[in-house]
Amino acid sequence: MTRSNFSAPRAVIRTALLGSVLFAGLAATGCSPVVATRGNLTDPQLVAELQPGQSRRDDVAAVLGTPTSVGTFDQNVWYYIGQKTEKTAFFEPEVTERRVVIARFDDAGILREIKTLDKSNGQDIDLVERSTPTAGREMGFLEQMMGNVGRFSAKDAKGKGPGS
């Protein structure tokens, strides 16, 4: 036998091996979790730098950045809200870390209280699947289609068509 007779099966084996390694790599990548960080997930060490009674509004903004939200009824309350989630394949995302930092200022803009809440302080709520009924009557697809027949015409109010 010649040398070329043995190289064909080796090439097939190499191609199959390479294909299986690539497939295994893609399969492993598809199952690895996707991590997403949303909001302003503050660093606890930076929050510890802020001292109630000493830090001012500008100091808090310089250390933590712009707040995620400001109190609706009290502009002297700033909220920094952030969370990290992991999603694997087609499963629902799981919250792995959640942090809410609440900074309260007095009228002079001096930090009076800073409080950090985490995932353990949250509560799961059940969403209501009901829908609010609306006034009027619901029309089916055919009623809607038949109701439009003859409503639209090529003539305008003066009796002229589009080409007139």
C-alpha cells in the first residue's frame, strides 16, 4: 500500500475530532450563564466612605454618581438601585445580587442618614393575571373587516377621484 491510502482515514478522523471539539465548545458556551448588571450597583466600600453629618450632597454624587431615582414627595431622598442577574439557556433569570442605597439629606444638603438594603430585605409578590374590563363591545375579526367594507372610497368629499 502507498502512503496516500493511510492519509485519507487520518484526515477523516482529524476532521471528525475537530468537529466534535467545536460542537462541545459551542454546547458549553450555550449553557454558560449570561450575567447582566442593571442600575447602579454601588460598591459597599464607597458607601462606607460617606459619613452622615459630614458629607454633603455633592460628596455623595461624586462618590456614588447620579442617583437612580429621587424621592417623589421628598427631593432630599436619593435612591441608588441596582441588581445583578444570571440567566442560563432558556431558564428564567435569577437575581444573584440586589442593592438599594437610600441617602437622606437635610434642607441644607448635608447627609443625615445612609442605609443599604439587599436582596434579603426584598419581598416576592405574586402578579395578578386579571385584566381590567373596558367599556364598549368587543368586535371579532370578521366584524371588524366587514365593518370597513365601503367605508373607504377612492373619491373625496367633492366627488373627485385621486387622478382628477
